[in-house]
Amino acid sequence: MRRRRWREHDPEPCHPRGWPAERPRRWGFPQPGAGAAPLSALGRSPWRKIHSSRQPGPMTTGLARAALRAHRPAFAGTAVAALFASTVVSAATSVLLATSADGLPARARAQLAESEVGGMAAVLLIGSIYMSIFVIASTMGTAVAQQYRELAMVRAIGARPRQVRRAVAGQALAASVPAALLGCLLGGFLARAWCAGMKEHGLLPREVVFHPAWLALPVCLGVAVVTSTLAALLSSLRFSLLRPARALAEAAAGRRHLGVLRAPLGLTALAGACALSVLLSHQPAEKAGQGAFLVLILCCAGVGLLGPRIVGPAARLVSALVGRLGPSARLAMLNVRSQPRRFSAAVVPLVLVVGFGLTKIALHTTAEHRTGSPGSPGEVWLDYAGTALYAGFAAIAAANTLCMISFERRRDIALLRVIGTQTRQIRAMAAWEAVVVAGTALLLGAAIALGTLAPILDTAFGSPVPYVPWTVLAGIGAGTLLLTLSATGLPVRAVMRRRAITVVGAA
């Protein structure tokens, strides 16, 4: 850190224009220092800075409380994401511990070894932890980004960077700790139902007795609390170190460039996914299928890190088709194109849903179409159950993000009403925005699924083209569109019920 240079004050008084006191006054300036005590009487450093931040607790707590009150929907969305993440992680941890062969008879151990359910449970746990980290970090980053203006104002009135970061960390703890505790409890009930289904499909022997695993509690706290706190600190680190004037300008105009680490990490993830996909194309079908999950994870991580740069062109392609369908569609197209960073936060969880769902479903439907059998019933059930759980979790996270974004725009919606825009036009604009978001997510998710499936299917069946029934494609498309319409339309409808002037004054 740069050392602060304390000013040594010159006791010689000066005029406002920097002239010494002995210079004759031509414009009638008052004599400096007249009737005032000499500066030497005030001590050596009369303008010494008072270190009021040595006790940052009350101010930090006040900042956190004010942010929680002003951005309740944002942190409610973060708490919901942490709750579902903790539930899924707790259930996966309990299921993995339930597959242990300790204390079981020889026949039950042989059944566990034959079904390889322990390895499947480990893969489910790893996937749930990855998705939890991904979703919580994305949601928390969006919540912090929505209060950049308030953080810049606080910096302008004298708050130190570490006080801002402590306040943001306090917000993350307030949202994640209760959610992690409740999610750990709910995960026990989900794990019990999951184990019952595995017994019915022959994956677990009947001798296995499910017991709640207390090890799930530290795992949930580690995933939910640590991830949300680190995401909050990383989201506010660079912004808290900016000068107040630059922070205010960036909060108003938005940041146009990716971070120093974000772009290289995103490119590395995509390059790793491509390299791994090429390697899997030369492996046996079984090993290629096992590596597909890692390819999918790397692709989704790359899209998440490079969100504005990847989502922006895809959104332009989709919005160009939508923009020809009327003035409301054109306004929606302009909104999406002008704010790629904001809408990429909503598109990325949907890309995860579409890409993960299409990959898992297409593996079994293509195998059934080519060979007549999708695989063993137990493995197919476990794969579909895990896919449904992950897709539902990511869909909830996407809905949270869309609701947060829609609530953040309440002032813009109110201003449209003030200048005379009709209610049906605003609702139509929000609906077209949801269509653009859904279309972008479907386009990117399908591209990720095809890139993941191509080497596996080429190795197993001699053709990289998957077979997916049109009913499945229609169901995924309709579900994605319904999710975006609901998550965008409900907050807009809630804002429309209030008077426009009241919303403008309160926002």
C-alpha cells in the first residue's frame, strides 16, 4: 500500500490565489488569517486524519442490515439457492454413506459390488457439489452486483474498502447460514426417499438401513456458506478498491469488460473440454460415457465464466428473429442487446439445465434406438432421478435469478408507465424478453449437449448424431419457456400493481 504523506503546514498565510501575504491586494481580498489563531497553536498536524475505522463493527453491521432491507428479493433468492443446494448436497452425502458395505452380510456386499452403486453415488455427490458451487456463486454475484450503486455511495462518504467487503460478507452469512442448516435437515428426508427408490430398483440390498448422516452438516456448511461468502468477497473486491468517482461511474454505466482472471479461466475450461472430448473419441464406449460428465462440467464452467461474451452473440441471433414481431419485441431485443451481462446471469443456469438434461436423456434414447435397450433398469432410473434433481435445482436457481433481475428493473418499468406506455405493451415486452432468454439458453444448451455427446456416440455407435424423440425436445423447450415466462412475468405484474410515481420515488 502507498504510504500516506502527512502534510506539514506552512504557518505563512496565503491568499486564495496562492500569493504570499506580503503581496499587495488588488481586488480587495480579505487579509488571510485575520482574527484567527495561528496554525502553530493547533499543533504540528492540525489536519491529521482521524482513524474512525479502528472499530468497524457498528458501521459494517449497519451496512449489511441496510443492504438486506433494500434488496430483500435479491438476498431471498440467494437464500433459496443456498437452501436447495444444501438439500441436494445433504441428500447426496447421506446416500453415499448409506452405500457403505460395513456390517452387511456377504450376499448384500456382493450385490453392492455388482451394482456399483457406490461409484454412482460418488458421482452424484461430486455433481451436486459442483452445481451448488456454480449456482450459489452466480446468484450471490448477481445480488452483490445489484447494490454497486449503494456501495459506491458508501465509499464516497468515507467508508473504507475493507468495511465494504465485511458488510458484503455479513450479508452472505446472513443469507446462507440459516439456509444451510435447514437444507441439511430437508436433505435427510430426501435421502431416505432416494434410498427407498434404489431398493425398489435393485440397486441397494434390503439389508441396508438408512440413518441420517451428521457428516452432511459440515459438508452443507462448507458448500453453502463458504461458497456464498467467497463469491460475495470476490464480487466486491475489485469494486471496493476503485476510487469513489470511478465506482459511481461504473455502477451507472456497467462494466463492459471481463475480469483479469475470468477470461483466461473460461478459455482454459473450454479448451480443456475440447481436448477431453477428442481424447474420449479414441476410448472404449464405457470409458467415454464416464468421461462425458467431466466434459459437460468444463463446458458449463466455460460458458459461465465467459457469459457476456458467449451469451451476447447468441442473444443477438435470437433477438434478431424476435425483433421483427412488433414494437414490444423490438424493445425487448434492444434491452437484451444493451445489457448482456445482466441477462447472461439468467441464461447460464438455464444453459446448465438444458445441456445436462439433453446429454443424459440422449444417451439412453440413442442407445435404445440403436440397440433396443437403454441399459439396466436400475441404472436408467438412477440416471434419470439424478438428472431430474439437478435440472430442478438449476431451474429454481434460474427462476431466482430472473426474479432478481426483473425486480431490479422496477424503476425502468415505472418510468415507461410514466411516459405513457400501456400496461399490455410492458407485459408483452417482458414476455418477449423471456422468449429471447429461453431461446438463447436452448441454443447454447443444445450446442453443449451435441459437443459432449458427439465423441461418445461416435465411439459407441459409429455416428455422432444423437436420437432424441420430438416429444422430449418439445417438452424441454416448453418447460424452459414456461419457466422464463413465469419468472419474468410475476415480478413485472407485482410492480405494475403499484403506482408508477411511488415506484420511481422508492427505487
